[in-house]
Amino acid sequence: MKEIRDIPHVDPSSAIAHLVGGFAEAIALLDAETGRIAYWNQPAEALSGLDAGEIVGRPFVELLAPEAREGFVQRLQRPASPFVVDLLGAAQQRLAIELSLNRLPDGPRSWPLVIMRRFQSEEHLILDAAFQGVLRVDADARVTYANARMADMLGYAHGALDGKSLFELVPPDQIENLNTYVARRQSGIKEQFEFCMARRDGSPLWTLITTNPLHDGAGRYVGAIAMITDLHERRAAEEALRESEELWRSLLEYAPQWVLLIDHDRRIQFISRDVQAETLGRSIYDFTPPEEQAALKACYDTVFDEARPVQYESRVVNPDGSRRWLEAHVGPVILRGEVRYAIAIVSDVDERKTAEERLRKSERQLANAQQMAQIGSWEFYPDTTLTDWSEEIYHIFGFPLDRPGPSLEAFMAVVHPEDRERARRDSAQALSGPGPHVQHFRIVRADGSVRF
């Protein structure tokens, strides 16, 4: 910045020197005869990006867009109300500047004083309040306007993007794509696309860009304007959703159970593993034996009408007519306060049910054999001193079948008093080691009868 003492024909101790030096606004003091810049203060440097060392001595009109120069000269002769021009700042970037012209008297001469303010039109004020970013570039792809939201999205202060090349605002791997898009604007193409920009710290920023080319009155390409939406949160949410879907898809695919989503009409809307052709859209009753449909209906009525989970076992009818046991845990899916679906976690328990039936059959056969042979069996559990009796041994001892197996002491109480001590010794010997052990003793039944 030129010091006051460096301005030709200005006395550093004069009032005008003190007045000019105290300006907080951007100003240019001009030589009245030549229109050259005599003084360019620090706020003017900040506003234009032009250093005083390069500016002082140049005609002020050279800093203006060509179309504004003649009008400025005329106004300079007859200062009037403030007016707006395009000032050519650093890198010839056009800046909309509001100029106020005054004359400062200094003895026999006067100095034209130009006060410069960044112009904010109503349009710019609206754009600066917009939620979306707005970016305008010139024919060389340099930023001529960026609203506050655009600057914030990229991590810059408002106004700091002015004059920057678009190529400074994208990651290196997007340069080729940006060249393609710039060429399309130059060809007059309007379009919308997703594009990755670069924040000031180098981190990527995914955006949705809607852009139009700009032309002058002669139809020449002079730049482009774009509305830019930050897609970072949406892209992050989409990525999280994709990961979640992949996770659940893997869980459902490899889980041993089936997961079904069933609607109010009891139709299958989703199944994790399709075990039968054309399962989706079919009723659950299509796969249920007629004699079990009423019980199944009651289960799902509980889920849908009372919003309570249920558990049931039921058979399904296979395509070949065979039947298979399934176990289902069913719960309500509540959306917006109402039960919209039932979700069922279904396991194949056919082998377990078959094994349980075989076990029951075997137990019945053993009980019949013991009854016919009048032979009973029992098991003793040393940890609990409890016993487990077969049905026939209850008959032998004359105990009711609903009575739990007695403890060892309760059993000894039934042994005949004369045989009880020997029965204790024999039992202790049987518990001390492996091998068969034979005991003979008498018992006294509840009716007083004695049996061997």
C-alpha cells in the first residue's frame, strides 16, 4: 500500500493526507488530470486482490470491464449517485463493485476520490440465503460468484472462492471428468449429474449439480451457473443402508431358520429362502393340513389383533403330499402405531419330533414289557439323592403314579425293618463301583402287605 508521503503533490501534513489515511472503506485517490491512481489503500487491496505496488500509477479505467469505462469517465466529470460496475480483480476476475465518486479539495486543486464497496444485489442476497450452493464461473472456468452455502460446503470463508479455478475444487481423479463437463457447457448443454468435489481439507464431497451455460448478447459462451446440492449425508446414508442390507441378506441366507413376512391376509410377502415354487403371495393355509388350520388361525389372530408374540408347532404339506413338522416364533411388526405384518422365524423340527415320537413309542413298549413280566426299573441320582421310577415299579411298590420318584431315604423307609440295614450296605456297595449288583429284600406296602 502506498504511503501518503509517496503521493505526488500531497503534503503529508495536510488535512487531505490525514483524511485519506483514516478511511476504513476501500478507496482509490485519482490524479485529476490523468485519471491515474495516486493512492490505493489496504481495504482496496483486500477487496480486489490487487496489490497497491502494481496498481498505483495506472489509469483507474483499466481496472474496469471494457463496457463500463466510458460511463465511468463521464461520471467522473459529473459525480452523481453511486453506480455499479464490474471491476477486473486478480486474474481478471470480474467483481461487481458499487462506486461512489467524490472530490476532495486540496488548495488550488481537487482529488477525485473513488469509494468502492462489494455490490450485493437483491438476487445475490437471496442466493446467499439459499440452502443449496450456487456457483458461477467465467469462460475460463474461474469462479465469479459463490454464495455462502457453496463456500461453507467446501470449507471456505464466504468470498474466498472468488477467482479460483474450478480445477482447484475437485480431486485429481476427477480432472478428466471435469474437462468433459466444461466442454459440454461450452457446447451449450444443460444437464444434471452427480459429481465429486474436493473440500478445502482435501476430503471428498459428493454433490448433485444442475448447471446451465451462459452466453452474451452475441451468443458467445461466457461461463456457466450451477445449483449444487450436498449429497454427503445422503450418500453416507445410502452406503450405510447398503451395508445393512448386505449384512441382513447374509444373516438370512446362512441362518438355519426361515424368516417369513406375512401380511393381514395371511399371505407370504417375504421369505428368506424359497423352499417351494411360487411361495411368495400364497396363503400360509395353502401349506397347512386342514385339521391344523383353525389352531394356526388362532395364533395369527393373536399376533395381528392383540400385537402379542406367539409360538407354535405345526405340520406343513410338501409338494409331494408328505408332511413335515415346523416350529415357529411369530411376532408383530408395528409401523406407525399399527400391526402391519407378522414376522415368523421358522425352524425345521421334523427330526426332533420324529425322535420324540420314537422315544415315546419305545417307552410305551418298555412299560408294556415290564408290566407283562412284572419287572420294574429305577435310576438313582447321587447328586440330588432322587430316584426315577418306571411305571411298573410304582405298581410293585403300590405307589400312585402321580407321585414323584422318592428319595433314597424315602425308598429305604419302605424296605422291611429287618432287611433295611443290609439293603443300605448293598446299596452303598453298588454305588462304590461298576458292575452288576443283586439285592434281595422285602418291602412293606402301604396296605401292610409284605412282598419280596
